[in-house]
Amino acid sequence: MWLPGAPRPPLLAVAVAAAGLALAVAARRWRRRPVREVLFFPSPPSCTEALLAEAAGPGAAARPCPCPLPRTDCSLSRLLRRLLSARRSLDICLFAFSCPQLGRAVRLLHRRGVRVRVVTDARYMGLRGSQIGLLRRAGIPVRHDEGRGYMHHKFAIVDRRMLITGSLNWTTQAIQTNRENVLVAEDAEYVRLYLEEFERIWEQYNPANCRFYSKDSD
């Protein structure tokens, strides 16, 4: 503020200071906020073909979908978008995985060069409709438990920065029928803890470390 009798500040200095203040305000306004999202299920049936086709890239063949389902934003489409945002890595730890749309998204990321790893439950991976066989045939490494308890986790980590976790198994029934929840968060501390758990299980389920028991062993 200029007071009468005081020397006037140089106009250039005033202009530079004003420009700097404006840039600082704009940077703060446009700085990307960490992702914080909660998704609730069941999710109404909707067509995700356009979303998956777009994620496949400009060179992918167009796949017009004749289905009568609406193209609406829903919890499933939001979950797909979060997964498809992966650029470097996707680590998945799931009890059950049979949703075709989510399975296709994971295979698409693998084809794009994203490093995908999957941990799952041995009992449920072989059930009819499971996506695990398709993931393995696509070249995605999958490891599973070999103990008596269930591998009951339900989480994924995108690019080692975004956590996706909650009650949801990635099955069509859970997505369209069950009351479920999914939390999506970019929180460094939570991501670190889940990454540590994933790496611990990944190493524990390494086939080289597996022990095989006979029927008579206890």
C-alpha cells in the first residue's frame, strides 16, 4: 500500500509481484487433489463397451455394442476407470474374480505394458466363470494360497499410489446384487501398508516355497 509522501514503488516491481501472486493462487487452485472416492453396490446393469474400447487405444478395432443396456455412469464404470488409469503397475489381491468387464480391463492393461500381478484363493479360482484362467493364458502371473484358510483379501493397488479396497469381490453377482462398498484413496501411508502385505503374500505364495502334503499328513 502506498502512503502519501512515501516514494512510489517501481511499476515493474508491482507488476511482477502481482503476477507472482496470481500464479501462486492459480497453482493452488488447479493442483490435483488426491483421489478420495467411495463406491456403493449393487451397481445397476450398464454397458461398459465404449469405456473399454476407448481404453484399448486408438489402434483398436471398434466394437459397436448392440446390447440394450444404458450407457450410464455407475459404480462399476467408476471402478473400471480407476483400474484403467494404471500406467506402470497393478497389483490385485482378490478372493473371487469372475466379472468379465473387470477381467477384460486387467488383460487390456497387461497388453498395454502395465505390470500386472494377481493373488487369489485356490478354492475359488477354479470355479465356473472365474477370470483367473483367462488372466493366466494372457501371460499375467497369478499366485494362490495352499493352506487351509481362505485368501480372503479384496484389494488392488494402482501404480503404487492408489488403493482400491472394500467388501466387494469382483464377481457379477456381487456387483449387481450385493450390498457392497469400495474405497478408492491416494494415501501414501495406507498404500505402503497394503503394498507390504501384497509383497509378503506374493513371496509366501511363490511356487518355489510351496510345501505339499499327503492325505495322511496333518
